[in-house]
Amino acid sequence: MRRAKRKAAAEGRTLTSLIEDGLRAVVDERGKPSKQPRVALPISKATGGLMPGVDLTRFSDYQEMEDLEYVERLKRSK
């Protein structure tokens, strides 16, 4: 918001007029097709599942698993 206010002041216009121009630009572009081709995102073929003994209905199990992984990362970084 601060950047928008500074830009409007630098251009000698109101913040409202700056916002209106921005909205017009967004609305006008919606009808135009995208110039960039769509990129196909990779899809994981991984199989697996939860670690044995983890029950996601018990959030404490998930937190404990995260804590253990964090401690291991700390040990490796030393």
C-alpha cells in the first residue's frame, strides 16, 4: 500500500485513480488468451504412504514426527 501511495504521489494522481487503472488492466486481460503456452506440470508416480505407526487423526503423532526430523536436521548441520 505504501508503494502504491508513493507511486501515485510521484505521478501526481490519487491512489484511487491508480487502483482503478490497475483493475481495468486486469479486467481487460481476462478476455485475451494467454501468450505463453501452458506448461505441463510433472505428476508424481511415487507410491507409499504414511510411516508405520503414524495416525493422522492424532495430530500429536504428526507433530512428533516433524520434531524428530527437525532434530535430525540440526544434528547433521553441526
